[in-house]
Amino acid sequence: MGQRPPDTVRVENGEVRGVVHADRTVFQGIPYALAPKGELRWRAPHRAADWEGVRDATRPGNPCPQVGSSYSPTRATDEDCLFLNVTTPSTAGRRPVLVWLHGDGAIGAGHHFDATALATKGDVVVVTLNYRLGVFGGFGLPGLEGSGTFGLQDQREALEWVRRNIDSFGGDPGNVTLFGVSYGASAAAAHLVSPASRGLFHKAITHSGFALVDLPAEAWYPGLGALPWLAWRDTAEIEQIGQGITLELGCDDLACLRALPAEKVMDHQQVMNIFQPFGYGNAELPRLPAEAFAAGEIARVPVLAGNTRHEHRGIVEIFRGPVAAEDYPRLLAAAFGDRAAEVGREYPLEAFESPGRAWAAVLTDRVWARATFRQHELLSAHTPTFAFEFADPAASEHGASHSTDIGYLFPDGELTAGQRELSDAMIRYWTAFARTGDPNGGDLPHWPAFGEGRHVQSLAPGAITGVDYRAEHRLDFWGDE
């Protein structure tokens, strides 16, 4: 036999052909599991089938079904969507692997993230993937095995695929870092807890995850009541909600539901958002992650975790819209009850450029910073933990708002010279952590572990240094409320 072309790799199901660039080779749309439709809808993922010949892997696979949103208008309906993408440097070598979980929970796809800079500058193999979203990933019914966890199971199946196949792309299956943002970061936290995910990854990175986040009333959407957890819902409650949705869709059993076209399921109002929370109290996720973190019932792998300086600014703008001065006391009263006046004195309107920014500052500190810092404390008691805050005030029109740090690891737009330097530094930190479990190396500013004086590394152009996170986000004021 002749030598295999440089754009062709053999995986367990057959050969795939990608695209060779000067510094990397990219493979897209590789199936890691069968299409979860028909009788496979709301079942655990099944391994992909073998194929004959060389499969084209030069274009992305279908995104998983999603209705789109104001900030991501993509609508997709094809359930044949369990694909992953691999970006690997062109030079020979055995490299650390980073597996990316995109955010949201009702929209998104792995191929939306260009891993060129991360792979080539960091000398790592990067895997991005699609997984079932919304009702397809989080639906539940009494007696349905896996209720509330199908998206998590897809992610685990992709990790299993990586373990079996990534060496063909120059990746080291014994050195895998799982990382994600927002909903994807919360999923990574679930895998830290899940016994079934043990051994499939060796480090974890979370960006703006909400593993420990609860929501006061009015914190997200207008009219939304308080939530005990943003990321999690008891499986029994998911199954109860599923029973009601089943009837509303005109069905009385699972067979009827599985026969419905995906479009009909998705047209049910808000069904994609209703089933975003992951189910706990089941075989996949036996305990509420907050309890598991506190008890140290987690994978003992190094963790790098953090959030952004102005987390809630963009969320206020997107999901609530303009906040008037007369709205502010009403929102404080709905969220904090008897403590509203005290919060108003701590965050007076005149201290902020607008009422919306005042409300966003309250929620950034109370919702995000408080929970993130507590997560650092719990994790660092059991495993090496490095904490960060992304703080580029010019990252977006909303400052360093939710998810704006991701464009510095997967740069695909215009960055200033200072932002490019920050992007390069972050890539070096992140890939050093993927390589060794410690972000330090070379001439980068030293990054102490969180356990060394509760250190949080602030990341901004020309200003990478420690920050007094407790003071910056008024955590003594918020306490353990």
C-alpha cells in the first residue's frame, strides 16, 4: 500500500479527509455517534457506524436542532448532528488535547469556534463538538432512562471517541483538558462530579460557569421568579414538566413523542429553554454539584476557572433591555425583599453611568462573583485550582461582559495590538495548563494558585496581575445570603 495522503487520517469507523493548511490540518463533521432521531431520540448515544472509502471531513456537520435567538439567529432542525471537529498542528508530535464545550444550551455548534490560533500558537490539538440542546438534550419523563442528561451523555461519548481516536491526529489521549463557557462550563462541572466521566479528562477549565449560581427574582428575564439553581433541576421535577409538555404536544406516550417531527417539538413555546437545566439525582449526576464540590466528591484533576469583570452587563441589555431610574428600586425590591434599601445604598444610582449598569453591577457581584469565588474555595480544598478574571474593558460595548473572553482564545475578529498581546498570553497560559496542570511558564507574569492567598489573576491588555476580588465585587457585603 502507498503512504496515506497528509490530509487523510484513519479513525475507528474509517478514513476521513480534512483540509491541509500551512500550519495546521482541520477535520470537520466527523460523526462520533449515530443520529439521535426516531427510536434513538432521548436515548443514550450510540457509537457511529463504519463507512466505506474516505469520508469527506472538509465541511462542518449539521448543528443540533435549535430555534435561534436574537444574538444567534441560526435555526436548525436536523437531528443528525452529533459531529466533532479536530484542528491539529501540521508538524509531527504528540500533543495535549483540549475538548471544547460551547455555551448556551439551546443554541450553538462546535464549528462556530475557529481553533487555529489556539492549536498553532499553543501547539495543541483542539476538538470542538456538537451535542443535543434544549428539549432534545434535557427532556425527561417518568421511567425514561437518562432523563435530563442526554446532552451530558453526548459530551461523554465525544470524550470516549477522543480517548479511542485522538492519537491518529497527533493528540495524547492521556492528556485531555475539558473546557467550556457558560452552559458548557457548567457541563464541565457536571463531568467533574459524574462518576461515569472519571478518567476521560485530566484537567478542566471553566469560563463563567454557573455550577453554584442561584438567581434572585428578576435577575434574568422580566417576570422570572427566583431560582434555587440556574444550571440544575431535580430529575423528578424534569420528569413532571415533561409529562405536561407531552400532553401539550398532543401525545400520551414516548412512542408518539419520538414520532413527532423535530420542527413540531421545537414549535412548542419556550420548549428549548424549559429543558436547559441538567438533571441531578440520577445515575449520570447522582448529587447536586454544590454538595459534591463541598464534599470533595469530584474528579481530582487540576482546574483553571474564572469569570468576567462585568458578567451581567450584556445579559441585562439582551434579555431585559433598557432599565429606567424608576425601575431600579422595583427590581431591588423584587430581588432582595427587606434588604433592597441596603443594596440600593451599597450600589447607588449616581455611582453608575446608567440604571442598567447599576443593576448589572448588583447582579455581577451577587450572582456571578459570589458563586465563582465560592467555587474556587470548594475546589481548591481538594485539587489544584487557578482562578482568573477577564477584565478587558474594551472587549465589547458592554465591557468585559459574559463570554467576551472567548474571542481571545478563539480569535476571529479585529483585536487591537494590546488585545492581541492579551490573546497570545491567554493562549500560552491555557495551553501550558493543558500541558502540565499549571499555567505558568516562559516570561508570562507569575500566576499563583488560588490556594496561595486566594489569588485571582486579572487579565487585561497591559495589566496581567493579581486582583483583590473580594473587595472588587463587595463579597463581604453579600456574605452567605
